[in-house]
Amino acid sequence: MEGQAQRRPGTKFLPYSTVSFGAGSSHYYGDLAGYRQVLRSTFILPRWNATLGYTRQFTPNFAARASFTYARIVGDDYTFTKHNPQAFAIQYARNLHFRNDLKEFAVTGLYNFVADGRDSRVRAKLTPYLFGGVALVAHSPEARTPAPPNNGDYEAQKWVKLQPLHTEGQSQPGRDKPYSLVTIAIPVGIGARYRINDDFNVGFEIGYRYSFSDYLDDVGGSPYPDPATLQGVGVLMSDRRFERNAARYKNATDRYTVAQELFTADPTPFQTTVRGADGILRDGYILTNISIQYVIPGKIKCPPIR
């Protein structure tokens, strides 16, 4: 490869840095978009992300990166199940949704499959790589309030933050504590960079983040709480099984008709006591990213003449 061909044996590698800006898509997995339906969960409600990064290439094969990503993830029971509500009756009946704007600061290590040359000017033309590391994620899930009774006024519905509402009875006797709005995540993935010229690369990568929180979606798998233990709008946001509409949509009145048909056929999905899936895996998300990378060259030295 180009980079290897221009690094003579015994020539010391000169570290260099890059700064990058990228954007791409985000894809959520959790109680509202299960891992068991991975393809459907990946493509049902993609959203966006934007990333700033700084990378230091320490050796021809190894680099470290610090990055900040702002990403939105979304989940919605109605969207996930509306084309086959009979197959997902419990989820269709539950009728929950959320959006969450994630602020992720990550430190990752990168392994290049193709070694760089002796300095930034003779780096490889195409470099695939693996990455893995640790991330700190700040988040705060939100959901849209129900429409006023007997009123389909979509504009009257408001997005409200869910954690302060204790929708699963958090802080009540026998219940979990309120979940933290900061969590740890483990990012792993693959990518590739393409050398445009001495000063710029273009890159693409796809990475999965496994979070240590089961509440990126505000659903952790606890039983529905007693409404008497909730306050204010928290009563409405906790149990949405018998709402006429799907709250995220202006025109989803058909939900009520289908829900009535499902209830008549089998009321069990509307009477289940568990609010979430309570699965083994916690919430996660995938980020894709296309980036432009500016190369900050190191101090260039001529190789020794032998």
C-alpha cells in the first residue's frame, strides 16, 4: 500500500493529528424497538447526529480519538406495530413513545488495518479501521402529552420531560430510585478513511453504543404504578393504553378503532401489569457518520540517507 511503500525500515514514525466534523443517522434499540426485531428496529425511526472529533495518530496502526456527538433517538409503539398490531398486541396496546437528545463525550482507540507512512503526507490512501472505547452520555427523554379530552387539537399537546414525572413510580416504597440523566456507554464499530490530499480525509463509520441505562426511553420494565402515587401530568404519561390517539401523530384516530377490536378479541394485552419488556439487554443505539477530516501535520523530517 502507498503508506507502507513510503516508510523505510528503521524510519521513525512522526505522529500527527486530525480534527473532524461529521453528521449521520441514529438508530435506537430498547423497549420500544426490540433487539429481537433488529432490522425493523434499525430502520423504523432513524434520526440524526452531528459529531466533532480530535484524533491523534501515535503509530502507523494505532490512534486515539476524543469526540463530542449530539444525537437524537426516537421510539414509538404505534409506529412500530401499526402495520401488524395483532402480532405486537401488547406493544400496540401500551402506546408509549419518546424522543431523547443525547450528548455523548467519547474516548476511543482506533486500530488501522493499513499502516500509515512515515508522516502525515504519506499516509495510506484507504484505511479501514476498528474502534472501541468508553463514553459519557447525558440524556433526558421526553414525550408528547395526550390531546385534551374530546379534542383532537394536535398543537395543544406539549413535549414534556419524563424523568421528573416518575412514570414507573420511582422513589415510591418498593420501587427503584429515579434514574440518572447521565450514563456510561460502550462504543464499538468499524470505519474507513480516504485520503483526498495532504490536508484532508473523508471518513465513514458505523458504531454501536451499549448504554448502562435502561431508561433512555423512560421504560425500564417495572409494573405500572398506582396512579394515586403519581402527580400532575405524570398520571397521564405513565399509562397510555386507553388513549384514543397515538400522541406523536396528527392523524392516528384509527388507533382507537384497532385497539377496540384487539380488546374485544383478547383483553389480556390491555391488562398486563408490566410496563416494559424487562429484557436482558439495556438500551442502545447505532450512529452512522460521514466526516471531513483536516490533517494537522507533525514536524516533517527527512529520512536519513544510508
